[in-house]
Amino acid sequence: MLDILEGDYLVTENFACWSAEIVPVADIDRYQIIDDPDDQLGWQKTALLQAALRENVTLPPIVLAHSTPDDRGRYGLLDGRHRFNAAHLESVPLIRAWVAHIGCCGGPAADHPAQS
Ligand SMILES: [Zn+2]
């Protein structure tokens, strides 16, 4: 997560428009899906959140950055990796998120952030 925060998004963060949205889990950066069998803490946290989802506990929104669609998805993940993984593993279709729109605030070119 930190490498993302320190990357392109941080530079443009001040220019982002934020909105609360319901986002398809399948559209979120799939490179953020935990696949490391040695990440025991990650799996433990995710398992707890999966249990919460099964009990219909409302989890805090995750934090995403809307970006140009590619093979990773339409949304970069800024915060909430374990909540995202829990939703993915539980096959939850939609997740609540704060979404940063960088250079595409309500404009018609929402999937083509301006390179200003
Ligand atoms: Zn946008």
C-alpha cells in the first residue's frame, strides 16, 4: 500500500475530487489481492473481516482512486486492502468506498484523467 501512496497518487492528491460511492469489487486493482501464503497477518485480518461480512457487519468504506481502466481494474486501492480482500473472497459484489477522482471531476472524460 505504501508504495502506491508514495507514487503518482500522492502528487496529485490535492487536486482530487472525493465522492462516496458503491463500487463493484471486480473493478478494483486485482494486483492488491493477497496471494502470498506467508502473509499470515494479512490472512488473519482478512479472515476476521470475512467473518464480519458474513454477519452483515457494516465495515468502514475503503479508499480508492479512479483511474484509466487497464488489466488491473478501474480503481487503484489506497486504503482498505484487507476489507477489499475479504469482500473478494466472500464474493461480495459491491463495496462502499471513498473514491478520489483525479482530473476527472464529474466530467464526460471520466476515464481519461487530464495530464495537466
Ligand atoms: Zn473519475
